[in-house]
Amino acid sequence: MDTVTLYHGTPKENYEEIKSDGRLIGPVYLTPKKNVAEDYASANDSDYVVFEMEIPYSSLTYDSEFVSSHDVDESLSAGSV
């Protein structure tokens, strides 16, 4: 697995800044599940954008809020990296 498709949901007011910078300043929440990014973003603002991005697998780290192990694959399965 060379890359992983991940999603980030954010209020639309953040969209232009993220688009012009070409990067997310983090830490940020990323998920392999588009519906999870949509749910997260819509819970914070009714006017939101979901970014889809390809991230090199080697750049990922586990999300300690979702898994107790230090395993990226387990974190992806849980829905967050």
C-alpha cells in the first residue's frame, strides 16, 4: 500500500485558507471514511467542506484516542489517523 485516501471535514469558512495555503495545519483529524468526515464537519457547522487527499502510507501515525496499540492499520480500521 503506497498511499491511503483520507478525508478531512471542516467549516467552509476554513476552505479558502486551506486551499490557498495548500496544506492543513495541525494536528488535524483525518479519516479513511468520508461519512465520518462529513458527520464531524456537519456537527460543527452546517456549511462545510470535505477534503479528499492521497497520503503516503509511510507518513501516517496512529491516533491514540482511537487505539491503544501503536499500529497504523488498527487506527485506520478504527476510522482515524
